[in-house]
Amino acid sequence: MLRRRTLLTGAAAAGLVPAAPAMLRAAETPGVTATEIRIGNTMPYSGPSSAYAVIGKMDAAVFEMANDQGGFAGHKVKFLSYDDAYSPPKTVEQVRRLVEQDQVACLFNTLGTPTNSAIVKYCNAKKVPQLFVSTGAAKWGDYKDHPWTIGWQPTYQTEAQIYAKYILKEKPDGKIGILYQNDDFGKDYVTGMKDVLGDKFAKVMLVSYEVTDPTIDSQAVQLQSAGINVLLTAATPKFAAQMIRKVATMNWKPLQFLTNVSASVGAVIEPAGPQNALGIISSAYLKDPTDPSWDKDSGMNDWRAFMKKHFPDGDLSDSGYVFGYGVTLTMMQVLKQCGSDFSRANIMKQATSLKELEIPVLLPGIKVNTSPTDYRPIRQLQLMKWGGKTWDRFGDIIEGVAA
């Protein structure tokens, strides 16, 4: 089991708050002492989704950077990150440990749709902020149903709507198939496609897989046998790489779309074989570390300098490191806005009061915005196509409208 402690220090040093006046009473500020703030996290450091482990490692390192720079209002962050192996029962166990034993002030960037779904009721009943969950399920925008839980990235439903619009324009008579993970993560892509395709959706072939499946080979054969020539793969990295390889080995040449959570060059495209991914379309809201157009970008240069210091052996082609960096800088802004009040209520208030926040690894024009009635911090995406060495972005920045 991995227990990771971290201290917040960071690229956003600009906003660190000076030493604070009197603290609120301890009973009102669980997870907060005179010198530290405890923040909890679960991450699949093992299991079928362990490719995402780099996100948790990056979260921890950015907090360490922030701590080195002095922390927040005289407090440093103790980041406790536990392995849940992408298993909902394990997530429940670990989150109870974080809340009831470790007494964290809040949860941050817990990863996975099924795993966060398993703890959302508990967190809201306990009024524990569940901030910037690492999942794009549309339901995290439902501030009425779970006011203590908020997402960060664009929703999967919005992403699928954008793909469906492109399909209708470029291949209106295509025979569409969707491979999706059989949970809220995968089903949001199905919903987004249905939103746009309307009556045409009745002809879409849906094939699911379970995270416990060893491979998706049989699903790929089923889709090819049905004559599918437009394929959307809504899968986590392990299965996305399998699908790309399998499509290539079958000499099957559909127009392919790939969820952006599996668009990492290092974690998916390289294992699948870059030549096998040629022409695949995905979408982006983060700057791609393999894209040479960002070679002189100040935000990406800061990220590369951070990687050189904290992860000298890290894979600079793995966008998971970029994601972890960006989302943790967002959390740092929340802590800055808290001033000296790190009560759970104020942490949640500040997380839902972000205005035109610029994060240096987001694509130009994309900013973070939240409000008490807007729990979708990032709404915009840009389409991109795999060209063999990097993702090539095309078209305009598109803002989604999915609820």
C-alpha cells in the first residue's frame, strides 16, 4: 500500500498567502493544525489503471514544491495518497481511513469514475470537500445532488458530442460502433453520442468491457465483423492500447476516435505502436508535451523544469504528468483564496469561486471558472489527430454545453 505525504509548494508561488492570524477552533477545522493542512487522495498505484499512478506522484511533488516555498498562511500541506487499485470497495476503505483516522481537511483529485461514485454519498453526508475529482463524468457537475463534490476536466459527455458532430459532418453514412467501459465513465460517451446523433443512434453498435477483463480482443472482433467503419474507443489506457493494436493486427481501418483520458503518448500510443495509431482523432484541453509547437512555451518550460528537478527519469511524453501539474496548481489557488480559514466550508466556497484562472499547461484561451452553481471548471476542447510523432490539433476551441 502506498502512503504518500506531500508538501505544497509550487509553480504558483505567486499566490502563496503570508502567515496567518488566529486559527479557527480545531473542532471547526478538521485536518488543520497550527502548521499543516492534511489533504487526502486515492490513486490506482496498482491494478488495471495503474498507468494513472503518475498523476498521484505529480500531485505530491507539486505540493512538495509549494511547501518548500513556504506553504499557505503559515501552513504546509501534508498530502496523504493511498492506493485503491481502481477498485471501488478499496476506495471506500481508503477514504474512510483518510476521513475518520487521518482527519483530512478535504479530498483532492481522487481518480476514477467508478471509484468516486462509490464515495460521493459518504463525502457529501460528512460534508468533506471532494475537490477536482480526476474523472470527467457529467454527474460531477450536479451541484444540487452533491454540493461537496466538483470535477475539473471537461465532461466525457461533452467530448462525445464533439466527436458525434464531426462524424455527422465527415462520415454521415458511417456505421458507428462504440467500445465502452461498463460504468459511468464509458456510459457518458454513449449518452453524448446519442445527444447529437438523435434517430441515427438506433443503428449504433454498443459493445462493453469490464475493468476485470484481461483483453478486449473479442469485442474488437465483434465490432469488425459487424462492418463498423467508425469506431469510438471509450477506454482507460490499458484497454485503449490493446484496442489500437488489435485494430491494426486485424487490418481493420475504421475512422477511429479515442477518449482524451487515454491520449497520452507515453502511456498509450507508444505501447500500442505509434504507426498503429495513425489518423486516430481525440481531443485536448491540455498542452501536449510531445507537440513541438510548445517547445518555447513558458508554461511548458516551467513544467519541463519541474520535471527535471522532481522526476529526472520521468517520461516527458506522458501527459499524465501535465494533468497532475495543472490540477494541483488549481488546488493551490483554492488554498491561496482560503486566506487563514481552512475550514471545510471555506475550502468548498473557494473551490467554487474561481474566476478566469489561467493554468499554464491549459491550451491558450481555456481558463478555469467555477461558481456555486457551476461545477464544471473546464468546458472547452480542441480536436486533434495522431500524425505519427505527435498529436496535431485542428479546428477551433469548442465549448461544450452538456449538463
